[in-house]
Amino acid sequence: MASDHISLSSMAALTLLLLPVLSLSLPPTLSTSSHTLHRPNLIKTGFQATLKHVDSEGNFTRLELLQRGIERARKRIERIHAQTSKVNIEAPIHPGNGDYLIDLSIGTPPLSYRAILDTGSDITWTQCLPCQNCFDQPTPIFNPKNSRTFAKVPSSSKLCKELPGSRRNRGKCEYKCEYGDTSYVEVFLATETFTFKDVAVPKVAFGCAFDHKGKFDGSAGLVGLGRGKLSLVSHLQEPKFSYCLPRFGDARRTGTLLVGSRATIRPGQVKITTPLIKNPLHPSFYYLSLKGISVGETLIPINIPINRDGSGGMVIDSGSTVTYMKSGSFEQVKKEFTRQIKLRAVSGKAPMELEVCFHLPSGGERVVVPKVVFHFEGPADLELPEENYFQTNDSSKTGCLMMARSPASLPFIFGSLQQQNMLVHHDLAEETVSFVKGHEC
């Protein structure tokens, strides 16, 4: 059972990890059926998929869901810290801890798999037979020998050369990504038909994992929707995707992922749009320019440029549960929020180390929670619904601000709870991210 109140202090910022299992496309023209994507050079259509919470099959309370999400985020942050602390090293493959899963099928005939959705990784991967240190997964491990459409990517190919740190091994294109928490994943590149509901995508480039160390939360691998040139999104004729993450607290509710031509904002929907910022040293992440945060009517200016060594900036990430801030900015938000909410702060170190927690009135009186607005470049002012930044625990009669302090070397992270129950639209052609509030998942 969960502890009396929520908390989290050493939880460093995090990185992206949001979501579907697709990948790179290769140039040749492909024969198609009515449900197959034509792809001479670019994938011309799109598809829709359902997002499921990784804890959807457990009987967890809302607080337990948050605790588990924070623990996943902590591991994610450790891996991101290991990656971003290595200058000039790109890692398009991640072992992956995330909050959401996507169902798809691989091969011909198609076999069903479930993978972590990650917006901070470029390459989709799954375990393949034979493998060393195979981890348990809910579906059989993919066996390339049983598929008519499987093909290895030769080490001499352009695709292999675009994979940083790739190596040749008996004509195969192999890649190993190691992380500071001792986890790693080792793959060779291949192409295969991936099917999302009734849409089949031929010759998707993906990683066939034959060795690994890490935890994968009931999945068979990872679907990469990162910003880098090896990502599936970069090979769409309409390079865009949207997701709607379900309201936090009920893990059985599902969300939606829309990719390519299916990712549209309907006429009449009010959108808040901000430009994407480039970070040449970490091209897979989606960086935003945050100018300030308002608590109530008090504006807290924030200046977090991307530095020459690749540090700094703010990443929007679907794989981190809460938002992480540098210590100075976090202290200002904490001080102002505490001043305005007029509740007695929880003293001492909370088990989860969420620092900004309060005792709720014993009589059940309504609590007036100050509004919180994120001011992005645009100007794009995103006022968050209260449930997206303040969560209460009825059993302990406490409430906490869903934001945390990050270590100095990590970027700000705009977490998944802050994005819940709104449409979040990534457009790589326009290089923008848009938020559409009031969009029920």
C-alpha cells in the first residue's frame, strides 16, 4: 500500500520517452493492398493506435499509480543523465521505461506484440530469437525465421551509416547502447512489415535485440517516435503525430496516438502553439523554449537556453510522470505556491520525496489552489487544469504539487501528468508543438 503522502526530491529531470512502435522507412517502392501504405520514398498516409497505461492490468490505487510512475521516471532520468552527460554521443536506441504501451503486429504472418511508446528514441526495437539474457515478455519473442517479409539491413547500407556508433559484424549492422545505470541494449538492424490495427507498413527499419540488460514494464520492446533522422516520423510525407493521454488515476482508461495524415487538429479547436528548439547534440528530443511560470498572478521568469555542451533547455516527454525543474526555478515556484495555497506544509522528508505537499483541511473544506500557467515562446500561455498539477490523497489527507527538482546537468522536463487529457500535436515540418485543451481522450 502507498505511503501517507507523495514526495520526491532527488528525482532528476527527465527525458523524453513518449510513444508508438514504428520506425525508419526504406526507399524502394512497395506493392500494397487496400490497407497497405504505398511508400516509394515517403509514407503517404497514417494510422491511429490505442495507448494503454503500463499499470492497466494491476489493481492499484491512484497514489500507488503515482508512486510507480515516479519510480519509472527516476530510472528514466538516470539513463537520460548518463546519455546527456556524454558530449557528442547520440543514442537513438533506448532501453526504455515509459508510462504507455502500444499494441502492434510484426511480420508475415503478423504476430501481436506490445511495446513501450517513446518520443525520446528514434529506433523501434523488439527482442528477436536467438537472444542472450532474454527478458520475460507477455508475448512470444519474435522469430525472424517464421516471417516471409523479414530482411537484415547490410552493414554497407546508407541506413547503417546513419546510425551513430554502428559496427559491422558478418555483414550485419549492429549497435550497442550502454547507460550509466549499467543497463544496455544490443541490436542488429532489419526491416519488417509492421501492422497497426488494419494498416500494414512494409519495410519498417527496426532493431532486432539479441542482448540486453534492463527492465521493460511488461512490454516486448520499444516504439521510437523521436525527432532524429532515423525516426519513423522523419519518413512520413506528413511528418507529424498527436497523442491524448488519459486522465491520471484510472490506469484502465486508454489514450490515443495519431500518426501521419491521421494527426490533425479539427477546425474550431483552439490550439496553443510554440516552436520546437534544436539541440544538435541531442537531436532525438523535443525541446521547447520556456519563458516563465505563473503561480496565481505572480510571474516567475525563467531563462533556460540550450548550452554549447548540449545541457539546458526544456524537453517535452511523455515518458516522465511529473515535471522537473532546475533547483533555482523550483525553489521560486515552491515558495510562491506555498505562500498562496495557505495550507500547512507537510514537514520532514516524504517517502516519495515530492517536496511541495500540504495537509488538507480536516473538515473537508474546499481548497483554493492557485492557478499555474506555463509561458512558452510564441507567446503561448498554457494554463493547466488543476488536476494536471495538484493531486490529493484522501487516505492521508494530503495534497502535492506534481513538480520536482532536477539535477543541474539535466534539462527541464515537461511531464506526462501535465499533458493529460489534452491533445498534444507534434509537427516536424512546421517545427512546432501545439496543445489543444478540453480534448477528452
